Amino acid sequence: MAKQSRATFQKREKERARQQKQHDKAQRRLVAKERRSTGALHIEDDDPASTSILPGQHAVPTPWDNATPTD
């Protein structure tokens, strides 16, 4: 029988490390996705100031009514 060369063994170890890294990254993504889905509700409820802000046009503040452009 022929012996396996050192390069073949190193390639196999490198491939295993790459696969393990991919697996770990996929697990981190799943955890982050779960955290975002559960955490999004809390972020919206925690800030009472943002509930009074409405989308759309707002009145111009008084000091800016008569302002002239400086350009």
C-alpha cells in the first residue's frame, strides 16, 4: 500500500476547518436572526418619544420662516 502524502493530509485538514467554519457561521446567523426577530418588538416599545413622531410634512419652526438662503 502506498502512504498518503503530507500534502493530502494537510488538504483534508484545511477542508475540515473550512467546513467547520461554515457550520459555525451558519449557527451564528441563526442565533442573530432569532435575536433580531424577538428583539425588534422590544426596541419599538422601549422608546416612547418615537410614538409621537408622525410621518409626512411638518410645520416649519418660527425662526426659519423668514430665513434667506446663504448660497
